[in-house]
Amino acid sequence: MYKVVIVGAGVGGSYLSYLLSKKGLDNIIFDFRAPHEKLCGGGVSYKTVAKFPIIDELPCPRKVVWKSTFISPKDRMVKVEFEKPLIIFNRRDLDHSLLNMARESGAHFRKEKVHAFTLEGDYWRISTETGDYMAEILVGADGALSRTRRKLNVPYMKGDYFFSLQCFLNVQKDFVIYKFFPDLEGYLWSFPRVDCLAVGIASKYYGRKNYNDMKERLFHFIERYYPEQTKRISMRGAYIPFFSAKKLQDVPICSKNWALIGDAASFVEPISGEGIYYAIYSAEILARCILGNELTLFQQLCMKHFGKNLVKAGQIFDYFYQAEFLETMVTMAEKSKAIRKILSEMVAGNIDYLSLKGRFRKDFFKVLYDFISDSDLATKKERISHLVKLFTNYLKL
Ligand SMILES: Cc1cc2nc3c(=O)[nH]c(=O)nc-3n(C[C@H](O)[C@H](O)[C@H](O)COP(=O)(O)OP(=O)(O)OC[C@H]3O[C@@H](n4cnc5c(N)ncnc54)[C@H](O)[C@@H]3O)c2cc1C
């Protein structure tokens, strides 16, 4: 009999297991393939290591990146240096270190798949291929397509996903690339790892037709920037949950004896697709709730600590991914330090979407000055009208 059973030893599950074990709470964690190279950019924002310094202290290799190139829908390029670095891990290394930390603190781990669970009185019976286990609290940390979530009857909604494709190239780089498209709600990334380059693309999911379209876009990017790599491409696909306001308000992610964390709870920032921070943060909140015997407060606390920012990001998603907005942001970044700062903060995960409007308002004249200062009269006029349109549209949101 265990106090807590955790399904999934990704970043969320292992971190939860570590926090519970450290406090002497008996828990068992199941994962049939952990640690594995989960499909992921592996980018860990500065916000994550600032809030959870233990992630930065993990004994595993990582690439620390300070530079980026943003490519607009019309292929304009701008280089942006970060104020805070982006830290990029191989997921196998990151997940392995976190799981080790949990095990060293006393967690039980079984490399097994959870096939089924049922509630028997006050206890969960969890079945794997090798046997049954009993526990008081069940935690679903089993990722974007969480079976635990489905079995607990927590619904997914239509259009609830991004679809993503990624491959690894045998290339060494020291900067990240973000490429936007005129007709895609998402972006393409190129993230340098310690031993390779992860190149991927993610877009809101509209069904099967996404697959070929995205594959082509990714292939063209590789062909253009790394032509010598086109023969060795092996793309893998995965879903990323799309967080929406409706989800956290209408859909339960906990009860008195179960909870969902990380991707299983759809905790991914919809504009950037950042999920590692939220998997770890939701694990930390859940650990506090379990240790304090306040499991039913978990959802409310997630909303309080980070949910509102995710909700806001979901609300401005459509606006953000308009070609005009992206084009103007990248164009303005060429000239404006204030806009480069916003982009750098977005990568660091430090953008507060709730106060972004106020920030735009405050920075308007600074951006305007940067943007038109070295232009001729005709360009100045064109840029001012562009900028005013962009800002007034944004302020209407
Ligand atoms: C292509 C792509 C790129 C991404 N890039 C980034 C990025 O750069 N930065 C970022 O912050 N986020 C990124 N994300 C999102 C990020 O990967 C996730 O948000 C994060 O991994 C969620 O962590 P988790 O612990 O909730 O789930 P996961 O890390 O997905 O872990 C779930 C675990 O559950 C296990 N499992 C599943 N079913 C069972 C079962 N029945 N029994 C036992 N075990 C089971 C799986 O094997 C897996 O190990 C990306 C996602 C994708 C798809």
C-alpha cells in the first residue's frame, strides 16, 4: 500500500515524486519507457531555473544559449541577444536526472505501463503487466495523451491540441532560430543541443492535413539552411495540449483522491508551447496540497499561481499568430531595443500576458522613436501608420 501512485516519470511526475519522497511520504512512480528522449525542444526557460534552481543544479549536460534569430513570415531576419539564457537539455538526460533524484530520496520506481485502475472503497487498485498495487491518491502525470485523464472521464475538447514534428540534425550551433509563417498558427524552431540540433515545427491541430503540410515546411527549412542534412532526416510527431480558459474553469483536474499535472492537465503556455515549467510548477503545488491534506485546493492554487497568465495567453493567441502582427514585431525588432527586449523576455518565459497591454502602452513612444528615427519621410509615414494600426488593434483585445 502506498500513499501516492504517480503514472508517468516525465519532468512533472519525477519532480512530484522527489518532493514527496524528500518529506518521507511513501510513493511509487510508473513509467514503461522512462527515461527516454521524449519529443521536445528541450528548451528550459530562465524563469524555470530562477524559480526552481534545483533544475540548474542537475548533474546533466546542457547547452546554454544567449543568441537567437527570428525570421518573419516574409522571411525578414533579425538577431536578438537574450538578457537571460535559454537552457537546452536532451530530454533523456533531464528526465533521467529528475527520476534519479526522486529515487535517491526514497521513491519507488517501476519501469512498467499502467494498464488500468479502479477505485475500491477508499483505495485505488493500479494494474500493470506484472501485478496490482494499492494506493490512496492517484496522480496522472502521463503526458499530452494521458490515459489516466481519459479513464477519470476528464474530457478533452475539440481543437485542443497543437501538432508538432521534430527531427535531430548532426549540426552544432550556438543560437536558436524561431521562424514564423504567414498562414500557420505556430512556429518552427531550431534549438542547439550539446550533441546535435533539434529542428521542429508546431501548429494548432486541424486534423490529418496538418501532417504533410508541416512536414513540407520543416523539410524546406532544413533544405534551405542545412542542405547537407536532407538525406538523414527522421521526423517524429507528437501532440501538445492547447490550454484554454474554458478548460481550467469547467474541467476538474483534481478531486479528493486524484489529480492531474503537467501536460495531462493541459498546462502548456499556448503561444510559446512551453510546458516544462508548468509541469514542474504544477508538481510543486500538488506536493504542497498532498502534504497539507488539501488536495481539493490544487486546481484553485494552479489558477492563482499561473493559470491566469495561461488563460490570457490563450485569449491573445489568434491575435499573436496573425501574419501582420508577427511581421511587424520582427521588423520593429530590427530597429527597436524595446521590442527586442520583449522578444528576449518571451524566450526567458518572463512575459506576463496579463500586463502586456499596459507594457505596450507604456513603451509605445519609445518603440515609435526607435522605429522611425533613421528613416526618410515616406518610410516614417508608412511605419507610423503600421505601428499605430498594430497597437490600436492590440489594445482592443
Ligand atoms: C515537439 C515538442 C517540443 C516541445 N518543446 C518544448 C520546449 O522546448 N520547452 C518546453 O518547456 N516544453 C516543450 N514542449 C512541451 C513539453 O515537452 C511538455 O509540456 C512536458 O514534457 C510535460 O511534462 P509532463 O511530465 O507533464 O509529461 P511528459 O514529459 O510527456 O511525461 C509523461 C510520461 O508518462 C509516461 N506514460 C504515459 N503513459 C503511461 C502509462 N500508461 N504508464 C506509465 N507511464 C506512462 C510517458 O512514457 C512519459 O515518460 C514540447 C513538446 C513537444 C511535443
